[in-house]
Amino acid sequence: MNNFVTIRLFKMFERVAYYTLQVEGKEQSETDSFFTRFEQEEPLAPDLNLLVAWIQEIGQRRGARARYFRFENAASALPPPARIMAELGNDYCQFRLYCIRLSDEVVILANGGRKVSQTVQKSPELMTHFRFANKIALQLTELTQSGDLLLDGKQIVDMDRIELLA
């Protein structure tokens, strides 16, 4: 059985278009699933709000420059690294939202969760999302290199559905 992933617009800002991934057969996109899981947990609200603020800050003012994303192998993650967060006086954020930064104007948001240990390998909930984001990131890199995935500013051109390879 083939699994397919649809890439769809999540949120458009002045400087960045955020897309999300919808796995065939799932009710929600990966990003919607992330926010749905945590939006009702009051103790986590400050961290979730901080993550949303960074998505808006990057989208509206800063652009999706590589320095604003955490390196996560082939994928990236938000919020930005601690040194960047400190520039604006932000504290530690326990969330990691995995993403694929395709350009300074295009970011695909995936899924994530709470980082409850020093490493992602010791955060079981995160590990699943980490692996998925990296798998998709590798496929998108290959599609970009082959010329099958093209960007035009904030638009992904003629690519809205990909087959999820094993």
C-alpha cells in the first residue's frame, strides 16, 4: 500500500509562507495535530504561545533564515536555538516543532511535541515525529535537486502531493 502526503498552505505571512503536511487517511494535518494535542493543557500555554510567537516573528519580520531554526539532521525545528531566543529575552521552550526549511520564504511545518529529556532519542513521543520530519526532508531535498520540486517566491510550484517512500 502506498502512502501519500499532501503539502498544503498552513499560514501566509509577509515574509514566509508556512505549509503543512497531510498524511493520506489522517483527519488532521501534522501541524494541526501538534497544536490540537497541546492547546488545552494550561500549564504548557506559555511555551505554546512562545512557539506561536516565533512562527509569527519569523513569518512577518525576520524571514526563514537558517539561523532561526534548530538543526535536526535533514530537518529543522522551532523554536530557534537558545542563543537566538536569548536575543529577545525568551526563556527555554520545552516544545519542538519539526519543519523543513526550503528557502528564506518557504517552510513546511510538520509535527512535534515536548522534549522531556536532554536528547530526542530519550523523548519517545518526539522521536516518532523527528524520524518522520527527517524522512520527508530527505525526500524533498531529492525532489529539489532533481528539479521536480520548484519554488517561486513563497509558492511551491506544481507539487502538492508526494509518495511517502519507505
